[in-house]
Amino acid sequence: MKTFKRKQSQSNLIFILFVFLAIGLNAQQIDPTNNENSYATIIYNQDLTWLQAPSFFPGCSFTILHGELDKPNLDFFFRIEPNTEVVNHTHNSSERMILMSGDLEVQYEGEQTVVLKAGSYAYGPAEKPHRAKCLDNGPCILFVAMVEPFDAVPVTKVD
């Protein structure tokens, strides 16, 4: 029995050493010459540049926080004026969102409508049609993170 425990202890020690070795090798692969600066802001920052959203999103604007529209890994704020509807649309990318202000009604095709409150997290799958409406509790500002480059395609039902 003592021999089994000793062998088990030795196996555990070897495993732990391999884990630390793998972590050390991975750390050496990190590029120490990354000159990218960190960034922090708030939704009411007067220095943010708000751009008009595509014409099928009237009453909406956005500001890019990190990345570029035509490249992967884009972060932006999307602002919807109160009592404004966002038409049914899709994206090639999934979306990870946090509602920063306002109350936002959201409905994904085939799912129940939900009302997000400031501080709510939401996930939207790629290619799934959805619509939204900013209710009357001030502008709705969403933080949105997309994995794929930005696109928005309005969905029109043909009956």
C-alpha cells in the first residue's frame, strides 16, 4: 500500500512539474514588444465620436471603442434614442452585449421578448434575426463585442 501511495505521489509531482513547464513555455511566447495602450472610457465621454448607423437604423448611432469595422474583434457602443425601434436584422457574428443605460426590449426569432435593464448582459447568436426597441427611459446605450467583422443585414419577410 505504501508503494502505491508513493508512486501516486510521484505521478502527481511529475504532473504538476509538466503543468508549470507548459505555463513557463507559454509565457515565453507572449510578445513583450506589444506597444498597444490600454483604454477606458464612459458612455458620456464628450470626446467620443458618434457616427450615424446604417440608414435602416434611424435614430441610432455608434462609436468604435476598439478595433475596426471590417476586422475581427470589434468593440463599440450602440446608441438607440428613446421610443425608437431597431428593425429585424442579422449579423454574421455573434454578439456579446451589456446594456449601459435605458430599457431595451429585445426579441430573437422564435424566442420570447425580453426587456433588458441597465447592467443586463445579453448574448445574440450569429445569423439569428432579431429586433429591438428602446423604451422611454432615456437613450439605450449598448456595449457590443463582435468576434467577426461588423455587418448588419435587415430581414424582410416575404409572404
